[in-house]
Amino acid sequence: MIGVVNKFFVTSIFMWAAPVAILYGFNHKLLPGSTQLSPESMTLWSGILAVISVNVVIGLYIYLAMKEPSDKHEPDPKFLADAKASMNQLRPGEADRSKQE
């Protein structure tokens, strides 16, 4: 469980930091080729790359979640027992319907 929460926090930080770093790099002409762009093109490309970076981070998080072993997570036995007991309980009025059929 701790590993899942850590992955969530790390990807959340990257979802915030990657677009800000890209925008900062374009605005301060730190990225190669950004010095030759007009201000309108620089704004357009920095925005497009920032959005793409967020989508890449989301895709990476989905990939990591899919690789998480499913057999490692076992449901709580008390929760399962309570769920089965609640499924077997008759609701008010259900007995009347079964007698009519």
C-alpha cells in the first residue's frame, strides 16, 4: 500500500513540475531552439509541450498501476464476511414478492 501511495505522490509532483519546468525553460530561453522562435510561437510551443508532458506523466502512472501485482492485494476477511452477510439478508418486502411468484 505504501508503494502505491508513493507512486501517486511522485507522479503528482511530476504532473506539476514538468509543465512548469517546460514553461520556465521556454520563457528564459534555456531550451535549445527557443531563442529563434517568435514570442507567439514560443507561447504556443511551450503550452503544447507542457500539455504533452502532463499526458506522458499520466500515461506513465497508468503503466505503473497496470504493472502492480494484483495477487499482492488481498481483501480484508472481515469486510468479505460482512459483505456476504449483507447480501444474504432479506430486505423488507422481499419475502412478500417471493411468495407472490
